[in-house]
Amino acid sequence: MKYNTVIFDMDGLLIDSEPLWKEAADELLSTYGFQLNKQQYALTTGLRTKEFLEFWFTLFNIPLSEINTAEDRIVNEVIQLVKRKGKVMSGVSYIFNFFNQLNFKIGLATSSPLQLINVVVELTGIGPYLQATASASGLAYGKPHPEVYLNCAKALGVQPMQCLCFEDSFNGMIAVKAAKMKCIVVPVFEDYKKTIWDAADLKISTLQNFNELLLAGL
């Protein structure tokens, strides 16, 4: 089946927001006397904020009754941090122009809530390219569950096997593969050589490196 659709993750792929999520999480967890190191934080990259909190609150024996308040606090803080310090990742303009010129349908599938999606879309300037946006924020399950990707494909009016997806996290990669879509991963530099990406269909160091030859190879 010929590919005619591309779906992008958002955090860590289109905008360098992962350090900002960690900054907001560190600030919150510090009020409980805990802080995550880089390796711990990586375990839950790609999860929704509530799932992130459920994981660490359970581990640190923090009352789960406080999750909703903590979630609102983190999301609001990240939105403000992205507005002040958010940096667009290398190759974003290039990759959206690349697929637009090929007349691909273009979508966004993210774990982040709508409030943050709107901020990032405006910051990156990708709004004119997007034909569908899907958030896992209100779904029963987030990544690595494939629902958010399947929802995006449905909104675009295409079959999963017609879709290429770009991800930067392990949980996101698993969600893409579970959706029966092709996955191109763009890991952070320090994780690039790890074997956890072996399930992906292609691994590249930056969005700028994707081209027609690599597309044909998929």
C-alpha cells in the first residue's frame, strides 16, 4: 500500500520541550522531597502527565488523591516555560515542507493536552500544514497504546498502513508499531546508539536528514 500520510509526535520531536517537562516535574516532586535523575525520567518519557504522576507517586508513596492538582500544576507550568523558552527542533520547517510538496496528508498525535498543542503549533508555525490533530490527554489509554495514532489516521481519512510516523520516545515508537504504521525515530544524541530503537523502521539523527531516498526505502 502506498504511503500518503505522515503523522508527527510533538514533544521532543518538533519542540525541545522534554527538558521543560522535566523542569516542571522536578519543581513539583521537590515539594514532596524527591527528584528524578535523567535515567529515571527517561523511563516515563512519552507518557501522559497523569500516567507519569501515577507511576512516580506510587513509587514514592505520594497520595494518589493529589494527582489531579499536580497534573494541572505541571501542565500550566510547561505551557509557560514553552512560551518563554521553547525552541523549535532542527529540521521542522524542512520536514513539513518536504511532505507538503509530496501532497501527503499531515497530522499530529501527541500525549500533550490541547492547551499545549495550540502553543506549540503557533510557535513552530506548522498550523497551515496540519489537517488533523489528536491528543491522548482525554483517552482511556495513552502511548504506548496506539489509540491516539489510530484516531489521527481516522480523522485524516486514511488506513493505518498508509501512514508514516515520526517519534522520539520509546513509548511513542511502540504506539506507532502497535497501530501497524511505519515508524521513523529521531532519538536524542545520547540515546541514539541504544538497541531500544531496533523495532523502528528507520532511525535518523535529525528531521533534516530525511529525504526521498529514505522514503523510497520504506
